Amino acid sequence: MFYIEFEWDDGNEYKISQRASLEEVESAFYDSRKKTRRTFFNRYISLARTSSGRYLFIVYQRKAGGIIRVISVRDMNWNDRLMYRRK
């Protein structure tokens, strides 16, 4: 298993905790079926399932040293789930 370091501060921690627990979000990054694509401004979108089975749409930034800063989280919608289930 690999280790991922996350950057949490008052700004993103409060915003994210309104939609999901930080533990849920972190567990989603270890999903072996996670789908990720790069967008703009060095941001990424991942469709992933948490260890508790919840499906999340996660927007984040990769920072120097491989640190992940989560920007936004929401539950996947129907279309997101279809994309996640594709091989």
C-alpha cells in the first residue's frame, strides 16, 4: 500500500466537512478502481468509492512533493457513476 499526504487547513477542511468526512475523502484516494483526469490549473477530478462504499466526485490539486489539497467534494451523480463503472 502506498501513502498519500493531504493538506488540510481551516479553509478546505470546513468546506469539505460540509459534504463528507475527511476520513471518507482520504479513503477514496486508495480506491483501486478510482478514475482520474486532469483539468486545468493543475487540478484533477477523481471519481472514487470510499472504504464505506460511498461514491464521491473529488476535485483536488497536486502540490510539490506529491501533497494532495482537496478543493471540492460531492456525491457522484448518475452520469458520474456510469463513468466510474466503465472499464
